[in-house]
Amino acid sequence: MKNGTIEMQPFEVSVPEVSGEGIERLITIPIPMEWDAEIGEWLMTEEGSRLVEETKCRAMGLLTPVEMKALRERLGFSQKQMGELFQVGAKSWTRWETGRYRPMRVIGLLIRALHDGAVSLDYLLERAGMKEALSPWMKAIPASTPVVGYFNFSSPPTRSVQPQSESRSPIRWGKMRPSRPAMRSFPRRSLVLQTKEATEA
Amino acid sequence: MPLQLIPVRWLEQVCKIIATGDRSLVQRTRDFSRKFNISFPGESEGEVEDAFLDYLESETPVGCPVNMGRGDTWEFFFSFKGCKTYGKIMLREGGRKVTLFSAHKPEKKRLWCE
């Protein structure tokens, strides 16, 4: 076979048990592999590895790296701010978003909950001590407001919560990120959720 | 033959390439991914590259040379998530790419040269 030949081949994706150790089930998917004639081996392509990771994430009920990036961009946050929001090390979110690492299942569940609107952004901001630093108008959002219901980034801005006055709610849609000095100065809270990533960091 | 110290030149080249995280330079074989997935279903392959680096950058990494016909290949045991793990890496001819052959729970108790 010619060197560099790409061929779709079946690959068994192991979905872990909740403990993370055993295998709950196997899902066979076709993925592109590349033939390396020099060493006589099939190599995983980048696309193949991505498909395996996405299949595993979906089977585990986690967001895929692409979905995590989309969530962050929808919120208008930086990777560092997302790390702050979930109270993990600064590099953790970046590693998750690039697919190099996968978040612990419990953190993944929390991220999914934010994505699905089952937990409000306001709640997470408050728990992370970011609410004050981000913007005074955040105070106007009820704690129960889900992120999906409140932020509608795919269409012109609509709000379920009307500001009391223009001065109290200086929302500039698409420019939610606070100034850098404000972010640097917001208080770091002790980690409520101890994660392995946070420990490593 | 006892375990051997892995040559410094090989270590330096391999670690430098793995540290780039560049998938065009750090190749994974089908068997690498298949066996890794079975051994560590809850972990991601990116993490094991960091574990490789931790071991290969330690003071005295030891292993056995493996004749694969091409390239320069070493096998060794290292620790991943607290588990003894078998690893096999080839530094390709030209020294610009590495191929990861193995990172899974050991199928044999000892390396061939132990």
C-alpha cells in the first residue's frame, strides 16, 4: 500500500464506567487512518483522534472540546476567565478546550449544566467571586436565570430581565469582558471544588 | 542483559518533539490508541504524553532498545495515574518525528532486556 494512504477503519471507543476505571461499553465508529509504509503501521490521524474523543465525551454526557469553546465564545469570556469561573487552574480550561485533557466527570457535569441552563451563570460568577468584578449590572440578574435563557447570542439581544434604568445596566452586547485591571483585582476564593487539575496547577 | 540507561541524545530529541504537542510530529499508531483506550478508558491521550515527559526527563530513565528495523526505539515502564505502564517510543530517522507505539498496562512482567 502506498505511504500516506488514508482509509476509513473501524475503531472501538471505550466508554468508561463512572469510576473511570472499568469499561462500561464499546462503541465502534469509522475513523480515518493513515498508512505509514516505512514502519508498516496504521497511524491515527488528527481527525480520527478527534472523532474518538468526541464519541467518548458524548457517551459520558460531557461537552466536546468544540462545544466547550462555543460555550466560552457565547459567554464572551477568555479561557482564563472560564478557568476562574469553574475555580480550576488557569491552564485547565485551555487544556480541555484543545482536547488535550478531559475535565473530571463532576466538573464536566457542571459545565454541561451551565451549557444546558440547569445552573445559572450568575450563580457561578457569585461562587467564584467574579460577579463584583465583572459588572455592576450583573447584580440585576436573578440568581435563577439560566445562561441559555438570558444570553441569546445567535440573534439580536433580547433580555428576560429589564434593567431598572439605563445607568444601572450598561450592557454592551458582545463586549461583556471586563477590563483587565478589574479582572486582576477580583478576589481569589478558596477552591470549593478541588480538582486534580487545580491540584496540579 | 540488564536495563540500560536511555541515551541522553535520544531523550533530548524525543522530549523536545513531544513537548511541542504538534500532532504532525508526534504520531500515534492505531495500536497505541486502541490499547491505551482499553487500559485507561477514562483518561485522554494528551495526558499520557505529559507522563512520558515526566519519566523521560527524570534523573535516570531506563529501558531496553528495540530493533524495529528503522528509527531508534526504546521501551520502558513509567507511571501513569499511579499505574505501572508500558511505553514504547520510536525516534524516526532524521530525528524530527516520534511515533508513539505503546502506553498501556503491561502485558509482560518484564522488559525483554531485564
